[in-house]
Amino acid sequence: REVVWSKYRLEDMLGRPVRIFTIPNNKDNYPPVIDLVREHYLACAYIDGGPNREGFDLYRIGNFMVASGEISDAYDWKDELRTGNLSLEFLEGAWLYETSHLVMWNVPQRHKCLTPEDLTRRFETLRDISGGRLWALRRALSVTDVREVEGGLEFGLAGKWPIGVMSRRLSLRVTGLPAAEECRAEYVAGAPSQGQVHDIRRDGADWVVTADVAPDTRVRIKAT
């Protein structure tokens, strides 16, 4: 009931999929539930952990509890995760999964709750150290069959979306286009329903294209 029925009850109430299960309280709760979690969820957040790096386990995602008080000695969390200690060097090449309990001005338990001011400071710090470049990545699709075309290139996307994915917007970095002041991107095949190219901008010698994509989509990017 706690692992499965709650998921579908919440989905009925919210009208949205519930895709991630988070282990409550302590690590002792992981072994009894993980088989059910694998059957009904896309991922599972663990109790301990910091930045999730290459090769991370989707069913044991490192989870840091953001709080206004001191980091609890009961968990395996590093001091580098404190808001005042966050650095791009520590986080580069990784992604964070973070949770908190209550967010309110007078937090009753500072070791697991935080104030709105501290939450705002957390987001501002993450944005500042990254230069505003915050990205979420799902490694379900891969770029394939890259071809040169006149004034640009074409590529396809292969793979399969996991069940429950709601946002199909990805940002792709393109290297090797002819020098140009502007570029345009367009779908050649397989455009998602109501899909669109949201943004294309220069980043040094590269172009970063943000668009709605799906398996078997084919995109053409050309200098203008």
C-alpha cells in the first residue's frame, strides 16, 4: 500500500504521473521496497549521496537534504554541499537531486527544514556558479547518422523515451558549422506533435539548439 497504492492514488488526485520514489527515514527501508519500486517507478532516490556522476544507478540516486541548520552526522553528506561552499569545480560533470522537508519562515527542525530565504539563496548560488547554464539531462536518446548538407548538417535521434516522460525538450550542442552570424533549425522528419524549435544561440564557435524531440526525429541546422 505504501509503495504502490499511494503512487496511483496521487496520480488520480494530481492528474500527473508520479515517477520517482524516495526512500524515507533511513537506509534500512531500502532493501524491503526496492523490488516493488523497480516495478512501478522510473527511479528511486536514496538517503545518502551527493552529486550524481557518470554511471550512477537510477534506482539509487544520491539525495541531499537541503536545510537551514548544520549537516546531520547521521548521513554521508559532504561539506561541499553546503550552500556557502558550493563550487562549479565540485559540481561539474554531475547533477544534484535535492529534497527538503518543510519550507517556512520558522522552521521547527533546522536539520531537515529550511526557510524561503535559504531556499532562494540556494537557487541563486547554483545559478551564479553555473553562469545561468542549468541543464537537466535524460540519457534515453542518442544522436545518430550525422550528415553534412549544404551550409550545415543533419542528424537523427535514436532511442526510446522511458514511460512517464512529460517534457521532451532537449538542448543539443552543434560543432563544426560554417562561420555565420545566424543559424536556423528545422525538422526534416518525425517532428513531435506540437513540437517546435524553441531557441538557437551561439556559444563560442558552437551553436546550442533547444527543441522538442522524440525518437526518429531528424533535424537540419543551417547557417543563414
